[in-house]
Amino acid sequence: MLILNILTILAIVSGPVIAVQVTRYLEHKKEQQGRRLEVYRTLMTTRAVSLSVAHVEALNRIDLEFVGDVAGDKPVVEAWRAYLDHLSQKDMPPDLWNDKRVELLASLLKAMGQSVGYSFDLTHIKRSIYTPGLWGEIDSFWKEFRSAIRGMMASPPQRGLPIFPFVSPTTGPGGATEGQSTGSLP
């Protein structure tokens, strides 16, 4: 009878402690899965704009959230390392480099999707993307603009800044009206 009373008291005391620990463990796993899912969703929604800040931040969170303690993490980590290695390569022609980048990103997203419970195939990941055509035009404009600015800032300048004299139809050359001097101020 004494042993039964002791076991009853231990159960009454340890039951809530065990329940709190189990709850904490389940909350931790839920938060971890939520963070992993957030990284995956961000990369999926920004896969067409790989230079966006959100895309780069999500890429940099992969090694924080997919650390290998979940069964499906190893393929994610391997795909991430291959993609990261490719991003740092500079010795390929731009078209080939970009084609390989798209392939590696799709492989990474497929592995991540499987790890968080999605099952998109590579074709879906690569082709099911909408980007407005105007984005490409704006991007091209800014590339040309930055190139022109770099050319003007180079030493020696590769191209000069064109300067044209201003002639107003009402004032004449130099901005002076008839009868006024264009000399300096006292």
C-alpha cells in the first residue's frame, strides 16, 4: 500500500511537468517547421527575381533552418551547397551560367519542398512563374544606366557627359535678356 501511495504522489507531481515538457517540445517543432516553410515559400515566390532582397535573405537562412536534424534535410543541404558553389563561379559564359543556376535552384526548391511537405516537379518549379514583361525592360534600362555611369566615372572616362549650351527663346545665350550683362555678380 505504501508503494502505491508513493507512485500516486509521483504521478500527481510529475504529470504536469511531463505535460509542460511535451508541450514545449511540440511548440518548438511547430515553430521550426513554420520557419522552414517560410524560407521555402519565400524562395518559391521570388524564384523569378533572384536578385530581390527577400530571395537573397531566404537563401542565407537555409543553413540556419535546414540544419540536418530532420530526416529530409540532407538532400536540401547538399542542393544548397551545390547552388551556393555555382553562384560564386565567374568562369562561365553568362547564358550557360544562368541556365545552370536555374537548374540548381529548381533542384534546391524540389528538395526543400519534399522536406516541408510539397511535391512539385522540376518542370513546375521552373515554368510556373509569372513576371510582368515590363520588369525585364526596367531591369535592362537600369543595367544600361549603371553601365553609362560607370563609363563616366572610370579613370580615364570611357565616355563623357554631354554638355549643351542653354539658349532660351526669351532671353538669348547665357540667360541674359536684351540690354543686360551676363557678367559676374559684385
